[in-house]
Amino acid sequence: MSALKNYEVSSGNSEDYDFERAYVYDGKKLLSVEGKVSQHFFDSINGEKKASETMIHRNYEDLLKGLGATKVFAGPVSREAIEKVGQANAYKYGKWSVSTDHDTDAYVIRQKDKEVWVQVTSLGGDGDYNLTVMERSAMPQSRQPSSKPIS
């Protein structure tokens, strides 16, 4: 998914993995989703007009609903949900999208052979935002099996 107009990816705060774990908040708990994970932090381009939090959320809501997504949550993540997985784990696998301080919208797209979760988190008055996309999948084997027995 691309950035809003007048925004660019902050490469120092963005990550893409073929296989990783990430948390998505369903309104009750942080769900652990394993598979392909993309977490992008978007900064407004210097001197360009910033989007409001409402504009950020509405743009992605329109896009995702057009792709068949169902919104499962909107608002800040509860402190209890973060405490249940532990603050360190919540940050490690949630980055900018798991916060009690910022509004997060969580969506799921379920298809016959695919489950994709998306979280959009606006980061307040500075106009920056985070977009996390998680496609649930099994870990691909990255190592060839050895023909020699392990001794």
C-alpha cells in the first residue's frame, strides 16, 4: 500500500519481512499473526501540507473496504492487552501500531486461501502515521535438508 499524498516512508523506522510475528488488536486482545509482515512509518514531506488524523484513517478505510476488508477495531489499544503480552513484546512486535496513546484502526481481509490484517495508526498532531500489513502464512523453510544424519 502506498503513502498518502505529501508523505514518504521513513526508511529508518520501516521494516519488511518474509516471515515475522506482529500484533493486531481486535478490541479485546492482541492477536499474534505470523507470516509476511510490513511495517511502514510515514513522515510528511518537509514543507508539504500534513493530513489530519481523520483524513489518514478515512483514506485507508475507503481503500481497505474497497478491497473487501472488515473493520474489527477503532481506537487506542487497551493497557490491559499490552500488559498481557508484556510491554517489551508489544513494542517489539507492534512498533508504532500498538499504543495506548494513539488511535488505531484494525482490519481483516479473509479470502479462501488468505488472511490479511492491516493496522493504521495515526501518531497525533505531527501528522505522521504507521501502516502495518500482516499476511498470515506458515514459515517458509529457508534451509535445505541435509542428506547426512546429525550426530
